[in-house]
Amino acid sequence: MVKDEKLIKKRRQQMIKGAVSLFIEKGFHRTTTREIAKESGFSIGTLYEYIGTKEDVLYLVCDSIYDEVMESVKRLLDESGTPLDRLKIAIRAYLAVVDEKQDEVLVMYQETKSLPKETLPYVLKKELEMVTLMESFIGACVQNGDMQISEKQQHLLAHNILVLGQMWTFRRWSMQKQLDIDEYSDLQIKQLLSSHVLLDS
């Protein structure tokens, strides 16, 4: 209903922030749209100017995470340096976004099952787009002679990278007592690439 793009973006961010805190505290199904509106700082009437159902808020949470990750990593495609340098930077950029949005990531993976059937394939498609993007960085390393890895291994490695972000969120009760995000990134990149990167790269 609202035409002002800047206002839409601002309101969506308010809804996401308010909804995520409630979903973590109470769970998706026990949270009402009225509570989301109050937590977001506006009336229930205003809320319904931007969404149709509570499920739409969950969709916005998922969408915002994928968009920010894709934008952060895509900016690295044209950066200077070797393909291997860009792959390492891409992994760090992905993990940095996950670290910044770890509550949202936690909610997204816990509550994706609550999305409407027509929305779920879209969200899963966006996840596969992130895998494909990581594969493009890995493939560039192979073409440049920095890595020796089969196509199946490239696909698996791309998935493993995404799982590392989920691990930082899901295991934060333990992991984040031992490591900060930079240390975590350093160690994971070393373990991920150690068996594939050629010694002279």
C-alpha cells in the first residue's frame, strides 16, 4: 500500500528487528502480529500497510539476510588480487554478515518450515544462488591453477562454506566463548582449503 521506497525499507527493517527478538523469545507460532507491531514501534494498522500476514514478516527476515550476503560477496567479484585471495575474502565477507545478523539467521533456519508453501521454494532458491556464487569463486581458483578440485568437490565445498555460517550461529553458545569472528574465519578458511590449494599458489 505504501509507495515511498525509503519508508518501506525503514519500516521493513523495524519489523524485522522487532519480529526477530519476539521469535527468539516466544517462537514464531506464539508471536502475534499485534506484538510485532508494538515491538516495531507502530500500530497494528500501520503494520498491515506493509504486510498481509505474520508469515510475510518471516519472509522479509529470510530475504534481507540473503540479499545482504549476496551484495557483500558480489562486490568482491571485480576486486584485484588472485582468485584465491578473492575466495578467502568472499568467505570472510559471508561470515561477517552472518555474525552481524546471527539472530536473524537463527530465526530463519528455525522457522523456515513456517513459511507458506508458495514462498518456501523462493527462499530455497536464494540459498542455492549463494552456493552458486561461492562456486564461481572456487571455479576461478581452479582455472587459475590455485586449486586442484573436481566439480563435485567444488559444489560440496561451496555448501560447506554456507554451513560454517550456520555453525557460527547455532553453536554460538560454545564457539563464541573460545573465538571471535576473525579467529573463526582464519581457522575455518585454513581447514577448508588446506587439502585443495596447491603448494605453489
